[in-house]
Amino acid sequence: MLASALIFSPFFLLFVESCLKINYSTPPKCECKSLALDASNMQQNIGTSSFYPNISLHSVHSPIVSIDDCVLTAHCMENYDLVGFDPEKATMFGKYNAEGFCDPYTQKWIIDNGDGVGLTTYPQFFGICVDYSKQATTPVPRISPIIAHIN
């Protein structure tokens, strides 16, 4: 009898009514922009970057980019250095991977650029692998001798 009196008392009902309720909303879909650059698309995507001349004379190839559940990993094959671009800057990752995640609310990449400062925000991430060990050479055009005939 005492137990039922306690359960139905106004004090107990007030305590039950004050329980914390948390509503979770589903975050937006991750749609951060990224692109693996190579010799065929680097001019049109980063040709206006002030850093472009630093890579355009070297051998380049596309990085291996993996995006899984809003997490990005980009790396290069041996002997190549990873360079990351966004609209405002170029970041030298060197032999290290670029690792980060897409913030679904801002649609920007949050990436550890390996400088020890922490995470950096990138509006987009365009990556390219550059071989700085040797400079690419442009083949010298062949000149055919012109023979003039005088009559």
C-alpha cells in the first residue's frame, strides 16, 4: 500500500515528467568536392594557380583517392609527392597521405596536412602526384632542312 502511494504521489510524477529527451537529426549527405588530377586535366583545373609552374615541368600522375563514409584518403606511388590544391592555395603533402573528412554541414574538407598545426579546411581538394626527382624534358622539335632551288 505504501509503495502504491509513493508511485502515484505528485512528487514521483514530477520526477518522471522531467526526463531528458534528445532528438537526433540525420546530418546532410557528404558532397565535398574532390578530384584526382593528372596530365590530362591539370591545366584546366589548376592552370591559374601560382603553384602550377612548379609542377608543370615534372612527371605527374593521378593520386589514389579513396572516399568512404565522408572520409578521404589520398596518396601517391613511390617516388612521387602529393600536392593538394584548393581555390586559394597549394599544399605539399610530400610522401605523406592526405587524410581527412567531409563536414556535411559546410560541405568542406577538414584535412590534416601534416604540418603539426592540426586540421585545415579545404573548400575542395584536388590532388596530384609529382615526381620532383627529375625534371621532365620537352622533346626538341625536329627541324627538316629546307633546300632552296635557284633556277
